[in-house]
Amino acid sequence: MSSENAVEFQNVWKKYSREAIFHKSLREDLSRLFKTASTRDGLSQGEFWALQDINLKIKKGETVGFYGHNGAGKTTILKLIAGVTFPTQGSLQVRGRVAPLLEIGAGFHPDLTGRENIFMNGAILGMKITEIKQKMNSIIEFSELSEFIDMPVKKFSSGMYLRLAFSIAIHSEASIFLFDEIIAVGDGAFREKCLEKISDLKRKSKTVIFVTHNLELLKSLADRIINLNKGEIV
Amino acid sequence: MFPGFKHLLEYRDLFLVFLWRNFSIRYRQTIFGILWAIFPPLSLMILFTVVFGKIMSVKVADYPAPLFFYLGLLFWNFFASSLNFTIPVLANHYNLITKIYFPKEILPFSGIAMATIDMMIASVLLIAMLVYFKCSLTIYALWIFPLTLLLILFTIAISLFLSALNVFYRDVQLASSFLIQLWFFMTPVFYSIDKVSVNMKLVLFLNPLTFIIENSRRCLFEGRPVVVWQYLLMFIFVLIALRSSYSFFTKMEKRFADVI
């Protein structure tokens, strides 16, 4: 792999099952043992290819946007880059620490205050405790939530969650940033600020990868747009 | 033996943050706070002392019964509250597991660490009771530390296995309270194995908690040592269990985000 590439996909295929998304019980699994009829394309009943033969190179410092309908495989690509899931076939390499923007519920605990959640979210993003302490003021300032920061986040609005999440994510020392659809939310002024910050990341030659339905936004931010349709690059 | 260990060290700050979070959530909006670590074993100790001593008139040991019950409950509570925390912990954090990479064992580990701290707090009362009942400790009382280590390692082994399995089959979560209750009766918390038949003893010793609790009473209250070869045998058994459940966990970990 060339050292210039932050992300590299080689013939990546990813299979998912429609059935086992949330919950699977032992009884169902045992009953499945007796009917293992596979079809010709290597898929068992209820399975489908979320990604098909993806070849992809994203250079360091590049800003790439993924565009496509729901179910086109955008989120699966982000998950593969984040290292939470693995390809069924093919291989991929990721160079550098990855920071996804954590959504409501993921990196936040409702009973903890905003300030406490900064510790939790920051640590999940791989920041050290001392580092979080140093950046605390800067994170709060960027989020514009200083009045509410010592309040449990269960009392936050979704816009406030987003501000905090975004602010923490961009303060991490990661080299690859993943934004899944979320930039579309939030009020106009804050959105401007976020976009400004993303351009800032570009200037610091960080790799930014994002996913959205908003083609306008994509065109204004991305160096390159990758169009996905039914798990394939178009 | 545990290849991921060095990698785990990189994430120690995350572990500390999770541990701190567990504590602050649990004791938030409580009046008694940290005293809740002592109440459960204390209340059961009083109950057992009254039921077995006063109502059923059973003599459980040659030393004061509250000591006998409290030590068993201290260890049992650690084990049970660890399992109660760790079995559903991965499934509860599905929105984190599907978003970002981190060593998932940190989640069960933070729960076991919390139970360990609770056990340490609750053991202050044990020390107070030893003073109150004027127990004279011998050098063999130090065996309590290797026995506690064995308990913690065994708890980690069971927790890793069951928490990973629960990601695939939520049956584990549903069965857990019932399973823990069964295990309680198989463990000599409110009885002693001295009085049971040899065959039954062998069956009960398949449960490492039997070995741990029986021997800790023996070295702490009776001033007798643990038989070294028995300890070593048990230690090896626990290490094998730990090693197998750790590799089960890391093998399953790769599929967590897809099936959770």
C-alpha cells in the first residue's frame, strides 16, 4: 500500500443478513441448521450484498463525499473504515486514527452532564484524560454551550447534542474524520461554523470522509464525489 | 498468553473513564451513595444469622456465624454483581460498538473493576467484625489475597464468555438472573461443605467458588493454610478457562457490529 493513501479498498465485498439485525435467538439458529440451502450467488436465504467489489483509494488530506440513496452502502463503507466491521471478501487498509462523529446515544450518557460527557466521548475517540482537560475550554467554547454544560445531557435538545458531538470530534487528534449525514442538522449559523471547521481540517491536511443526501453541500466541500448505487461504485 | 494486552494498555484512559462513569451514574441521586456497597452483604448476613442461628438453630461454624456468612456473601456479591453488569453490557452499548473501534473487553472489565472496588469497601466491615469478635489472625490469613485473585480471574473468564455470547443470543440475558440464583445455591455461602458427603463434595468442588470461599474461611477464621497443590491446580484450571474465554471473545468481537 502506498503511504500516500489514508484508505484503500481492494475488491471489497460485504454481505449482510436481513434477518439477524438486532436479535437472534438460539431456537431460530437451531432451526436454521436444518435448512442451509445456498443459492448460486453465495447468498443464503435472507442475505444480500451491501457492497460489491469496491475498489477505492482515498489519499491523505483528501475530502471525499459519498452520495447515494438509502441502502446504497454508504454507511457500510464508513463502518469498514472505522474498523467496527470487516469485509466478507477482499481487503482494506486504513492508515491513521479514525474519529467518527458520534451520534446521540452513542458516545453520550443521558444522566451525565455535558462536561462529563466530554470526558467520555473524548476518551472513546482515543483522547487521553490530560488531553481532554487541556482542550475542555476550547471544546465548550466551540459548541457555544457554556451556559448548559453542567446540565445532564438528557435535557439537551438534539441540536445541542450535535453541537457538542461535533465540537468534541474535531478536537481529537485523529487523521481521518468520518461524518455520517449529521452535518445536515443544526441551525444555519452553526452549520456554517461546522463547514468552516471542516475546511480548516482540509487545510491541516486531514482526511475527511462524509456521507450525505445533500448534493449541494457535497459539491461545495468535497474534492471528489463517489456515487454509490446498490453497493457498487457508479 | 494474552496477545491483545499491550494494545489494551493504550486504551487505559478509556477504561478509567468508563469506570468513573459507572460509579457516577450508579451513585447519582442517592442518599447513601457508596454505603450501598455494604448494605446488600450486611442485610443478608443479618438475615442468615437470624434464620439459621435463631430460627433453625443450625451451628454453621465454631466461630461466630456473622463472620461465616459475611465473608461468603462478600465474595458471592462480587461475583453476582459482576455478572449482572457484564452479561448485558455489550448489547447495551450497541450504538457505540457499531460506530467506533475500541477494545470491547474494556466494557466488561470496567464493570468487574467497579465490583472489585465495592468489594474492597465492603471488606472494611469484615475487618471491623474481626476486631469486634476478637479474632486472632495467623500468618495464613495472607492467603486471602491469592484467593481473591483467583476469584477475580474466574469472574473475568465467565464474564467475557457470557457477555460475548449474549451479543448473539439474548437468551443469555434472560437466563442470567435464574442462572445466578442456581449458582448461589451451588456455592457454600450459607452452608459449609464440611457436613456433606464425599461424593457431593467432589461435585461442589467443580465450582471454583466453592474452593475460594471454603478456603478463605479456613485461612481467615480457622488459622489454617490452603493446600498449595490444590491452589495451583485450581489456578491452572482458572487460567485455562480465562484463556479460552478470551480467545472466544476476540474471535466473536469481529462480528459484534454485524449481529448486535
